[in-house]
Amino acid sequence: MNLAAMDVAGRTARLREALAGADVAVDALLVTSLVHVRYLTGFTGSAAVLLVPVDGTTPTFVTDGRYATQSAEQLGAAGVDADIRVGTTSAAQRDALQQATSGMTRIGLEAGWVTWAQQRRYASEWFAGAEVVATDDVVEALRRRKDDGEVARIEAAARIGDDSLAALLPRLHDGPTEREFAMELDQDMRRRGASGPSFETIVASGPNGAKPHHRPSDRRIAEGDAVVVDFGAVVDGYCSDMTRTVSVGEPADAMLTRMRAVVAEAQQAGVETVAAGVASVDVDAACRRVIDAAGWADAFVHGTGHGVGLQIHEDPRVTSVSAATLDIGDVVTVEPGVYLPDHGGVRIEDTVVVTAAGCRPLTTAPKDFVI
């Protein structure tokens, strides 16, 4: 795939600026989340930490012997200037970080990504001569606003999902099991260039549709069933997310037609509300007003959406209690649903990127109900 470049090398400078203006002053931040290490360096391995000094000196990247070559290649390709230290033991890695933090008095840890046991070990063994303090949502805040390269990857993942669904929907008339259809969808996305699904694909047919996060079962899909298909692909680490609800032929339960019409109207209202400067709660409220008016307030049992990027669920959240205000470059989902145990469920979801004037859908699969 020919995708727009990402400015990975510039992210460390943005992190330093954020740390300099944070409420908690630190000499350096120890980045332990592998998602954040990837965001800041381009490294995709399974073991690494990154120490980022606030004063502008070279960051220290510490990994183990499995990734000596890979880390050099990936950081070099991303244009990231870091002192790469390879330690074959935990003690060697600790020594490398102790050398890098010599003279520092306050080391920041990522509060949301460090266990209590790790915090105690860092404080008592790794950085015993310094004060170890918690930092909150520093890298997460940087990740919210996607650059053109990030949006391009999410859009490429979404396009793969669109194409795979279009190719496989006719298969529902053959009566596959939920599990079989989910597997076929995952395999088709891989054939089209995805590294894998962005989460466990949901295929929920008939009464199973009333379970928002149903896991595909051996239930065989039948004519007249409504089928909720919630899935996504990963391209170069970035996720897509989309839900479509379809009826295999005319729905056997007439209530499903009304449910689908209400959810489609609610979803459209939510998408039309999305814009820079709009509070997330207002997007959530726009969807709920439509569903509430239909008498199904208690049947919309989850938030309206969430951010999407290197993780399938990230900031900003689009819920009734979110404090977030949408900004240009946010990528979020809009996914209202109605779930009635006696009838089934309907959910419709798109991933959109926020613009100054509104938003641009990245998932574009048709929303036809009857197939």
C-alpha cells in the first residue's frame, strides 16, 4: 500500500513540550506502554521501554537481545534519534536506565500503564536515588489528534473492511454458522492486506443480536434473521471499526424493521452532530434523543462511540458522561444500538474523522438492511 508518511520523529519533541507544561514536573518520562513506544519510535516489538528526558538530550531506548537488529532498523527508518541499549537480562536493562538517569531527581511513570508491583520495583530498585512520580494521559493526549499518515492508515483499514463485507454478504444466504462467517471475514481481510482483525469479530444472528458483544457461536444463520456484524482491520498498526446490521431476506420479525429505521436515524443524527468544538456528550445525546423518542431508552445500553487509532478503544470517548470536546483530527466511532431480547438487536456504526466543518466517514459500506 502506498500510504502517506507519518512524522514519527517529531513526536518526541511534542512529548517534551507536553511534559514541560504538565502539572507534575519531571526530569524524564519512562514510557513503558508498548503502544506508546511504537507511537514515539516506530518500534513494533514486544519488549522495550523509552526514557525521554525533558531537557532535550537524546532519549534512551532499552530492549532485549531479540530486537537488537529490528530496533535499529525501525528507529532508523522512522528518523528517530535515540541511544539504543540492548540488555540481555533485566539487570543489564536496569543498569542502562540508571546510567541514563544519573543526576535526575524526578522520574515520571505512565500511571495508566504501570502495575503496583512495577511501580514499587522502579521506586526501590531501578531509580532508588530519585523520586518516582505518576503522570496521567500525557502520550494519550498527543495520540488523539491523528496526522494525515495516521488517517490514511485507518482509512485503508476501513476500505479493506468495506470490501470484505461486500464480497461476503451473499454468503449469509448459504446458512453459515456465526463462527464460520466471522472466520471467513477475518481471512478475507488478511487476503486484502490487513495484518489481522482489529478485535474479535462479532457476528450475532437472530436472538443473539440482543447481546451487544456476542461472541460468534455455532448457531447457523437462517433466512429471516437479522445479523449484527461488528468488525475491523489493522493496517500498519492502525485499526478500523464498523458495524452493519442486515436481514437475510425479509425479516421474520416485523419489529426488526422498525428497530433498524430508528437506529439508522439515530446514527445519522450522531454523525451530523460531529464537528470540531462539539462536546462528545452532545453527539451521544443526539443519538439518544431519537432512540428515546421511540420508547427504547433502556435498550440503548452502551456509549455512542470511542476514539480509534493504534488501539481499537482510545480517547476521546463519546458517552453521556464524557468531558471531551472534539477537535480536528480526532477519529471516533458513532454506533448507537437497540437490543430487545424478544426480537434481537440492531447496531449501525461508522468511523469518522473530525473536520472543522463536521466529519468525513472513513467507513463507507452501504447500510442496506435486506440482502
